[in-house]
Amino acid sequence: MGATNKSNDDERVAVPTRSSLCCWRTEGLYHAVMSEDEETGPSGSDIPPSASSSTGSSAKRSVIASTILVLSLAAITIFATGFVAGERRGERLGMSIGASNNDLLGRGHDAHDDMPKGYQKFLVFAEQRSGSRFLTDLLDDHPQVRCSNEELNHPGSAINIKHLSLDDYLAELEKAYQRVFSKNGSSREDKSQIKAVGFKVMYNQGVVHYGSGLMEKLDEMNIKVIHLERRNKLLQYISEMSNEKDKQIKAEGKDSEKHIAHPTTPEEAERIRDEITVNGRPSKVLHFMQRKSEGDKEVSDLVSGHLDDYARVIYEQLSDKTEEEMAKLFNFLGVDKRHVHSRMEKIHRGKPTRSYFAEKDQEGLRVALEESDFAWVLDGWRM
């Protein structure tokens, strides 16, 4: 965004000049030849100009006139071809550089010819380790939906919210929509079914930074928002800390196994579950839980305060009543109700919450949680 298109008038100024030059040159040729004939007579002839004019000039003028006509027609053809090409270049510029808000709606020109017109765009707002991969996987399993993950972390994205204007940020969102639609190796026939395209955007990927300005633009452009929250911040803490710990261990070469952020088999989930032991210092845990809760509230206020149409999803409800919650979301996105499945395997299953912490930290953390606003998370402490 931020660039302007060349007008069609700009194209007309450059191309007609070429045709005018061609016409000027043919006219000059006519005058030059005629002047030569009038002054010297036919080349190589001993007949003086006055004697040759009655026998040769008429035929030669006819040939020259025909030549001029052919050259003029050629010049007109060149002009017409250049003008049409200029028109087409202008259209391409309008799509790739000067994309308007209407284009971002999915109702205007699309950069891909096979993208369906009128599809619904959406975003999933979420925090790290809140179950967002589970949700996006469920959405993407629907044949009428294309949903990806953190597209703003894509190598082709120039996202750096500290240096992007809101308009440039919206342009990055548009590029991401194009990528999501084009991926997965879908055939043209499959793509023709698509009615909704979206991806995940974390709170720290522009949601909070652009705040109300972004919300107003999304509402104006009819981009729907699904806001995912995870209520159990203690399990979110365990998930985030264990993921970072496992990533560090693998990076240091202390474990030959590959780091797996999102297990897709029971064996992977079990291995991660058995290996998890995280820092249980009460102040650290409670600070994390409080900060994440405040982040949820900030985004919830932004969404509810500026968007007319949004969906709020609680991870725990999605996990327990997947089909029921997904039916609501499919209705929200305007696609058919369909049974869907996620490849993701749950990590926190069949293991007491306290077991994720070192034994020496368990009692102190339990007491701190019991005296806090998060006492309800202790329901799974010994289970």
C-alpha cells in the first residue's frame, strides 16, 4: 500500500509519441524523395527533370503514396497495441500495488485468477499455547475452509509492527490470505468449494499494537474475528514452559529426538507428558497467569468494543464439546455444518497437574494458588 498507480493518461502520452514520430518520418521521406525527383529526375537517367516529369513522376508518386499508406497503417497498429498494453499494465498495477479496502474484502479483484469471489475472510486471535493449533486444525479440516497458523511469521512476510503503518499491515494480511488460499496443493476443483479463508494472529503480532484502529478496519472490511481464550492459565503456563525447555534441550544437542511443539501421535504426546518438569516458583507462575489473563481481557475488550460480528471460543469448551462448538463456528463463517477432526494429540491427559512441578515446589505453589484468584485451577491438582 502507500504507492500510487500510473494513470491511463500517462500511458497515452508515451505511446502516441512513437506513432507520431513514425508518421513524421514517413512524411519526411515523402518530401525528401519528391524533392530529389523534382530536382534531379530518376536516378541514373540522362533525361533532364523537365522531360522526365511526364513519364516517371506519376508512377513514382503512386508507389510512394502506397508506401506511406502502409507505413501509416503500421504506425496506427503499433499505437493501438501499445495503448491496450498500457491499459492492461494499469489494471495489474491497480491490483498489486493500489489494493483498496474493497479488494481486501474478497469481493474485488484477486491476485489469483482461480480465487473465488465473495469468500469470507477471518482471523483467529489467540495467545501462545492456548490451544490455537487445535482450533486451526479443526477449521482447516472442513472442505469449504482454508485456515493456516501464524502466517505473519511466514518468510515471505515483511511484518515488523514497529515499522509498519496500519495500511501496510493490512497489505501484509492480504498477502497472507493469498498464501493460505494457494497452499495445500489443492486442485482448482477443490478450491472452487472454498467459502472462508483465514489464519491465526497472535496478540503480539499486531492485535494489541494497532488496537482499536485495526478493529475498526476489520469491521469496515467485513473480516470476521474468532477470539480464542484458554481459561486454565496454569496448564497454559506448563505448556509454554515445557515447550521452551524442550526446545532448548534439543538445540543444545542433549537429546537426539527432534523438538515437537505440537504432537500428532499418542507416542509423541506421551513422551512430552512424561518428560515435563517446569519451574514451580509461586511468584513466577502467578505472574504469568495474571499477565495472560490481562492480555485476554485487553483483546476481548477491543473485539467486543469495535466489532459487530465476532465469535468467542473457550478452549476448554472446544476440547470437551468439539462438535457442538465447531457447528457454531461453521455457522458463523457461513459454511456447511460438517464433522471435522484434528491431528493434534492432547498433552495434558491422565496426569495430575502437580506432577508437572518438582516435588519441592508443589506445596508452596498449591498454597499460593489457593490464596489467589486462580484457586479454581486446583480442581485438577491431584487428579
